[in-house]
Amino acid sequence: MKTVVDDCMEELEKLVTSYPRWIPITAAAEFLHVKPEALRASIEQRNCPFGFCWKLGDRTAYKLPTFTFVCWYTKGACFSA
């Protein structure tokens, strides 16, 4: 089990290093092993605690703040002393 957790944390570190401020939907979906459309739907339905969206006319935009994503994924454990 330690290997699986270590692998996940390594993947998370790569994601954060690549996207220190905002994580693209496609990158987050790949990390979570879901389709980007499913992640977008979750955000739109307000079931996603780490992302938000807004509509302007017919267009919808999505944001995933990196810090919020990391806190959600680790339940804040990476910030504990």
C-alpha cells in the first residue's frame, strides 16, 4: 500500500510542479482517472469541492486552483507539521 500512496504523491508533485497556480481540466481529469467531461459536469453540478465555473452567454469556463486541489486531495495532510 505504501508504494501506491508514494506513487500517487509523486504524480501529485509532478502535477503541482507543472501547474503551480491553476490545473487544466484535462490534466486533473487524467490524474483522477476520469473523463474531462465528467469532471466538468461535476463542477457544474457543484459536486466538486476543488473547482468552480461560470457562464458567459453560451460559453462556460472552469478553474481548478492548484492549492485547493492539493488540500482536497490530501485532506490538508501535506501541510501538517
